[in-house]
Amino acid sequence: MLSAEQGDIIGMHWIGVFYHDGFGVSKDTKKAKEFLIKAADLGNCQSMYYLYMICSGNEGEDEKFKDELEAYNWLMKAISNGATFFDDAIKYFKNNFNVLAPIFLNNRGLDLDSMDETKKNDILNIHQAGITEM
């Protein structure tokens, strides 16, 4: 805790993990997120991945922190900073397609006018190609 409070990136990451998992401290997702954001802002891609997990709504995570877009953004930031969770990104995008696809397309200047299964598959393939390229 002392190293985390003094701004050590590794200390902040691990205190965040401990709060997330309830290891040696009471489980406190809000505190976990606070420490993990500090470490992530300093470039710790493992902290970014933990933030993805907290916001993902995956099994075992607190539903009140679920935010598909925030989760995806943390996951993509982790990958951009060297983490290799490519399969997670592809799967998460597919599982949250309705929320993430419009933003994904808008960021690329593409239009989502009508959605049929062919277009959905095309968008999933474009997303996967981008992840593979990373």
C-alpha cells in the first residue's frame, strides 16, 4: 500500500488487484478501479486488462460496474500497449455487437444504415482484421 500511495505503478496495480480479488483486504471494486486507473494511466497494460474485466459484466464481476463501451476501450488500450488479449477483443466485440458496432463504424467513417446477417459478418471480419493487424 505504501508504494501505491507513493505513486509506484507496480504497487498501484497490485493493490488494485488485491482489492478486486479480496486478497488480504476486503473486496472493494470501487477502490480496485481507482488504483487500477492510476496504474493504467501510467501505462500498465495489465491494469488496463483488469479494468476491462471489471467493466465487462463477465461472470464473477459486479454488475453495477458493467459498461460495455468502457470495457472495450480498456481492452483495446491494453492491446495497443502490448497486451496480447486478441481473442478476448474479438469475442467481446461479437458478444456486444449491438453496442460496439455503431461506434466502431462511426470511428472509421462508415455508416450503419441497415443490419442484415451479411453486413454483420462483414463488420465482424473488418474488426477481426484490425485486431489481427495489431
